[in-house]
Amino acid sequence: MVSPVAPNVEPVPFRALLRTWRQRRRLSQLALALETGVSQRHLSFLESGRAAPSRAMVLQLGEALDVPLRVRNEWLVAAGFAPIYRARTLDDPQMRQVHTAVRLMLANHEPFPAVAIDRTWTIRLSNASFDRLVDLVGPGLWERVGGPSRNLMRLFFHREGLRPFVANWREIAPLLWQRAQREAAAADGADMQAVLAELAPHVDAETRTASEDSSLLPVLPLVLERDGVRLSLFTVIATFGTPQDVTTDELRVESLFPADEPTAGALRSLASTAHTDAWRS
């Protein structure tokens, strides 16, 4: 299935989309001309509407400006062409290799947590260690944060979510919130903006605007504490290098690594035993 283009009451013309994304990438017309080999004069004509782009030109400019594939479909429609990038489900036969690769990455990361999430931070796949960690930190956590799907932003920022167990909330929460905002803006993600708007009432002004100084750390860990047990984890993100499918383009694997030896030992121990009483009240 080709990725659907969201209907607009007044479709945005291609010239406006091109200008908006060029400015979003902080490129002048001259800089974009040098990047693409397209003359600055022709770019000016495209942005003013004096010239119409070919299908190849739309794709070339979308690639140069690193426009998400979902949005490139919108560009094509705005320029009078059919969208070409499909949005397949992970269980689609043509996605078998992608699905297999993601599952292999998650399995190979055991006994440490890992998830595959989409553009809205909704979990598409997770390994057993991640599921176990969420359950150990707070049984029934997903039900408490609500929503029809497992979403990492809801898990973290909903008032019934992880906050009581995050020991370094003042350090990490603003950075995570701002990262989500940047991603939504960079990808023109209206659906991610909707998630942020839903969670905004749960987020105080200080969290949305400031963070404590953590510049001495090579990477800022997420520190979870419950019943005297402390886990310190940092994230490494992996994406597909040459995606040609909307789902693949928007999918990323977030692997949590132990930031210290006690955390590594605790996660290995949790993976090797069914006893979790130390985490339960």
C-alpha cells in the first residue's frame, strides 16, 4: 500500500513546500543549488511558481533536503504526480528481511532492553528484557498511562508513568522532551505533535524549558530506582541506511546499555532468574 497523503482543505503548493523545507534545513537557494547541481535561477523559479518541477526534480530535491519519505509523497502529489513510497506493515511479506533484521537486533541485545519504535515513539517490537524491565519497575504501567498502543513518550511523561522511578528526572526529562520536539519539527510530524500536545498537561513548564548541567558526562543515562535497586542505562539508536519504504524510513531501534557494572550485573541476573521479589512491594 502506498503511503496515504493526509487530505488538506487547501492543498499546499509545491513551491511553498520546497521553500519551507529549504529554510528548515537552513540552506540558501545558492547552497541548495550547489548541493544538487540545479541552477539557483531554476530553484528561484520553482519557489516562485514560475516553473513546474519534473517528477525526477521533486525526488532529487527531496533527497538533497533529507525530506522523510512520507512527506516526499506529499511533494509528489503537490507537484501533480502520484505518490510512490509504500507504507507496508512489518508483517508484510516484502518486509520480511527488515522484520527479521530488527528482531535479530533485539534478540542479540539480550539481556539488555531494546525496542523498535516508529515516528511517534510507539513501540512496534520489543525484546523480553525491555518488557521485563517495564513490568518490574511498575506492574500495570501501560494500563495506567492509557492509550491504545505502547508509546514511550506516554510511558515517560504521563503522570502515572515512570516519573516516580526516575532518579535523575530534572536532568533527563527536559532533554527527552526537547528531543521529541526537534524530531517532530524536523520531520513535519503532525502525529507526533499530537502526542506532545496530549502529554503537555502532564509536563511542568520547567521540564519543557530547562535542564540541569550535565556537560561533564559523555552520555546522560536514565537512572531508575525502586526498593533500593538502582539501574543506570543509556541509549544507542540505529536506523536503516537506505530506506525506500515509509515504515522502514520511520523505524528505529533504541538499545539500552548499562552505564555501570552493577546495572549490567542486575540485568543479567534478571534475565537468568524468574524471581523478581526484590523489585516488588
